[in-house]
Amino acid sequence: MRLTILACGMAAIFCVPVFGQGTAGQPAFDVASIKPAAAQAPGRMMMGCRGGPGTPDPGRLTCNNVNLSMLMSRAYGVQSYQIASPDWFNSERFDLTAKVPDGATKEQFNQMLQNLLAERFQVKLHRETKELPIFGLMVGKGGSKMKPSEEIPPAADGAKEVGPGDGPPPPPGPGGFPQLPKGRAGLMIMMENGRFRMVGSRQTTSDLANMLGEQLGRPVRDETGLKGKYDFTLDFAPEPGQGPMRGMPMPMPGPGGEGRGPAPDSQEGGPSLLTAVQEQIGLKLESKKGPVDTLVIDHAEKVPTEN
């Protein structure tokens, strides 16, 4: 339930929205359900969240086939490699739906999700800063090969922005991989027959660094010095421990292993992600160490409490 408090004075009237209250008077969703994930259709796997403040569906959060690491990442604004957690945080899958109170900001939404996880999974955590392996993203010797994005009219900008899990994947293009419509900003990663393709449209190098970090499982710091937005495509084969990121659609081979076919001109195996970054977009990843803020999970229940 949403309540409204009116504080009236001589000079002004202040209207302050007070959202539904959960445990210990904390902000809460109007309604929320968490349950084990439904079975996926044969030959295809989808996972991720859509909706919430700042998206085309601000009043509803829908997550399908997500693990607890994905939900913690969204709730606390961190990457999955910043969460020190039990193995089941990545293996157990859940479906979540929640009604977001009208007018909730992104900050309030994040607090609601944090409170929901604490209530249903009994999550308890603390923060630490650790010295961990990281990568620095830099411009290679031959210079960047990324294409500067074309400017589009302001009226079209923003309305077509897409993020992980926001709506269905774009239709397939040549070679079977989905393609972002021209002028549409977005960052996607897709898989076809064991080959991965990362596609960026109107993205900054910081956006690229964040995606590379999720794929590589460690922080990637943007040290390119490049400004503006770019278009790029990376074709690569994942190494052990690497995989599709949270919220991304994952086209999988059908029963018996058949799929829609590899990307055009691909070779069996393909380059590693580090090699693809250097050869295909003219950047490089340099290994180093640095401080990383982490969330350490002290306690969590594997089965959520009843809705």
C-alpha cells in the first residue's frame, strides 16, 4: 500500500510519498513473489530481469531463471565478481515478480530489492576492500579500431536505449546472430554453437570495460582515455570459467545439438576474448592488482520463505 503524508505550512504544502513498509519499517515492494525457476523451453535458455525505474516498465520487476548473485548485483549495484558467496548463489535459479510503487526512484528501488532479499533469503553481509587481480583496458600500439557512433536526433535518443533483459532480443541478422537496429543504443552478448559475439552500439569504453569484467570474472578499469561513444563487435570463444552475463539472452543449440549455425566466416574454437579485444577493436587488457570493493555473504538461506 502507498500512503501520502501532507505537511502543510503557511507558505507551502509538501507532499512526501511514503512507500510500503517491509520488515522493521524498511521500504518494500507493493507485492513480491520469489519461487524456484520454471522449466526452460527445449533448445533455448533465457535469463535476466526487466522493468523497474528508468525502464519502459517502471511499475513492475520481472526476473526469470536468475540466480542470487544476479539479484544481489542488481540490488547493490556491483558486479558478480564483487560478491564472495556460497557456490549455490550461482547454481540455484529463481523467478521473481514484484510490483513497484508509483514514483519510486532507482535508489528506492534498489533498497526495496535489498530488503526483499534480506527478508526472503535471510541474507546477511558485510563489505570489505580487497587487493585482487584486475585488468587495465588500454589502447593498443596500432590505435583503436572501434567506429565512432553516428549522432542521432535528440528526439530519438533515450527512447530506444536498451539494457540487459529489457524486452525480447532483436531479430536474427546474417549468420543467425541478433542485430541491434541502426541507431539503437545497446550492449549485448550472444552465444551460437559455443561461439560468442559481443555487440556494442553507442557505448563508452567504460561500458565496454564493465561488460569485459563480467565476462572475465574480474574488474576491468578503463584506462584508454577515449571519450565519446563507439560501435564495435567482438567474436570470440569462451575459456573455462567464462560465460554469458546476467540478464543476457542466450540462444542455445536445440535437442541433439543442432542450432542455427555459427557466425559467418567463423573458425572452430575462435580466439580468446583477450586476443579478440586486441585484434578486432585495437585495445588491450593488461593484468595487474588493485583494490576491489566486495560484498561478503555471512549468511543466506537456500530456500526463500513463503511469498
